[in-house]
Amino acid sequence: MKTDVAIIGAGPAGLLLGHLLRQAGIDTCILERQSAAHVLSRIRAGVLETVTTDLLERLDLAERLWDEALLHDGINLTDGDRIVRIDLKGLTGRPIVVYGQTEVTRDLIDAATDRGLEIVWEAADVALHDVESDRPHVTFRNGGLEQRLDARYIAGCDGYYGPSKQSIPASIASTFELVYPFGWLGLLADVPPCDEEVIYANHERGFALASMRSRTRSRYYIQVPIDTDIDEWPDDRFWDELEMRFGKSIAKRITRGPSIEKSIAPLRSFVFEPLRHGSLLLAGDAAHIVPPTGAKGLNLAASDVAYLADALTAALRANDTSGLDGYSDRALARVWKAERFSWYLTNLLHRFPTAGAFERRMQLAEFDYIAGSTAAQTAIAENYVGLPL
Ligand code: APR
Ligand code: PHB
């Protein structure tokens, strides 16, 4: 098999990149370890920056998004007593768009065949070869057969656990990681959300988040210790804890119902540098992870891919490699600012087991400062809606 760009991974990064390259008339093939059904079964975050919705519009794949998405002009922070609304639209001129990552993935997969975007599902044992040359290739097994895909470039969109970054020599790679001492226990239920907008809570008992997928489907999270066994959290216990953390005025608006999905996600901040080595480019979770507090994971994958698609197109169509030469620095500049914001919100809103009374007072003072400062609220708003590309 031969293509211009071999993409490893059919998550949001790989799918968005594949569609953008096809739109530019570039030949590409995505190799995905899992089945389409498995990829579509993943429940992930649901807040899109306009950077991401702009890409879907550029691909003319935003019809269902605009039919079904919820536009939010603000987010809310509460300490169990006060509710501080961050007026995103008023402070930045932009909303956020609530539309599940699963739905984005579904729209991109559904359009693949019509757009000539080849996806090899259940490609096993993907291995990268000769990435330092200008004739790299990928080997994999599919349908019991050993396969080889020759390409001019390889895009590693294979997530945190994928093989791509392992192909970059440790002698030139740098990794930066912070693992948080807690996780998020998330619950999905077909009940109406407790509010029109997303609410982040920092309570004495810990963090909680009220979000949604639609006006009839809610998504809630509570901070739990890192080694929590999910079997210790039957639905009733989850609802009881959630109501305690949001305080009475919000709790009375929470509608309970049976969970249709419940899972625990660890929280980590991670960056791998550089994002390019020879003919190999990294994008999305393959290169960086953020704690979900700032809802940046999918949106960072989208911004990496926005830069990378233009760089690959210029290289392959106009023999201009300046975009590729500058890709790593340019994408990392935005990644690190999103890492900072996600780390900042996580520190503001969670109860750290090792934190003492002073650290708790710092959180309360920060919250109090935000409540009274338009400048502080603007700083949160412009990072939350997404810094410009
Ligand atoms: N071979 C082929 N495919 C692989 C391999 C492999 N060895 N390893 C991983 N993959 C696939 C995974 O199955 C997954 O479908 O790569 C894809 C990576 O997708 P994501 O992990 O979703 O990462 P990305 O596309 O960068 O999107 C980031 O997804 O997980 C969320 O929170 C994350 O919102 C963020 C977004
Ligand atoms: C979600 O709706 O899943 C969600 C919303 C906001 C976040 C994280 C997750 O910060």
C-alpha cells in the first residue's frame, strides 16, 4: 500500500487530520487499532471551542453539530455558597459549544467513505519504520495478513498509549508530566441537566462538575481518590455526594436517574517534545494530555491538526516545508498555554490530600478575587473559549 500521509489513530485528531488532507486533495490512510464500534463507544468530554467548530465548518461537517449542539454564553464556579458566573460571551465575544466528542467522532467517521478517507479498522501491531528518512513506512496486521504502508509522512495521532512517540529517540525527546492525586468519577444519565450552563464546584468535600450532552442527557463528575474502586459507588451514593458538593440551592435542581455510563478517569498533565522527528509528526493526545478541568483535550487535538494539515498540504502540494519546520514550536506554544490553564483550574477547584489550611485559604482567596474582578474573569474566559490559533 502507498499513500502521501499515513495517519495512526482514528480518534478526533486522526479523523480531523484525515478529512482536512482529503479536502486538500492529499492521499491519506488511517490505521486504527480498534473497531469503529469501539471508537464510537468512548464517552469523553463535550465542550468545543470555536477553533474546533470552525474546523468542522471548514470541512462542511457541522450540519448535525448546529442542529443538536447547545451554545453556552457562560460557565459557573461555586464554592457551595456563592455562584460566580463567568460571562464568556460578554467578556470574549465567543460562546462555547456543548456537543459530545463521541458525536464529533461519529460525524467524521460517517463522512469518511464519501470523502475518500480510507480507514483500516482493527490494524494490529502497527510499527513505524525509517521515520528519519523521507521514505518512511508502517507495518501492521489486518485480517490475519502482514501489511506494509509506504508514505511520505507519518502523523502519529495514536493517543497517550500509542507507539508513535516511542519512535523518537530518547536522546532528543523531552517529557514533562504531573500526575494528580485523584481522579474523576463520571456518570451519564438521561435526566435533564440541573442548569442551563456548566457548573464547577469546589467544596470542602472535593470537586464536582455539572455538565450535559443535551437538554435530556446530563453528565456529572465528582473528584475521587486515585485508587477508588467504582464498585464502591452505586448510583445513590454518587447522587448523594454530588448534591452535598453543589450545596442546597443547586442540589434541589438535580434530577436523579439510573446511570447509563459510569467510569473513573485519572488526571494528568503531560507534554512530549518535539512534535516532529524527520517524517514523523505528532498531534493530539499522542503528544500531550491535560486534566479534563479545562475541557481542552479535544480542542488541543483540533488546534494541532489545524496547524499540521496546512503544513503538510504546503509541503506536499507546493514543496514548501516551512510549515513543517515550524510545526512543533507553533503547536507547543498553544499546548503549553492550555496546559497552564488546565493546571490552574485543577489547582483552584480540587481538594489536594496533602494541602494544608494555608493552601485551602489560597483557593478561597483566589475564588474571592475572581468573584470581584472583571480582569480575573476575563483571563479565565479567554482561556476557556480558546486562545486564538
Ligand atoms: N495502532 C493504531 N491505533 C492506535 C494505537 C496503535 N498502536 N494505539 C492507539 N491507537 C488509537 C486509539 O485506539 C484511538 O482511537 O489511536 C486513537 C487515539 O485517539 P484519542 O486517544 O482519542 O486521541 P486524540 O485523537 O488525540 O483525541 C484527543 O480524545 O481521548 C480523548 O481526552 C482525549 O479529548 C481528548 C481527545
Ligand atoms: C463534559 O461535559 O464531559 C465536560 C465539561 C467540562 C469539562 C470536562 C468535561 O471541563
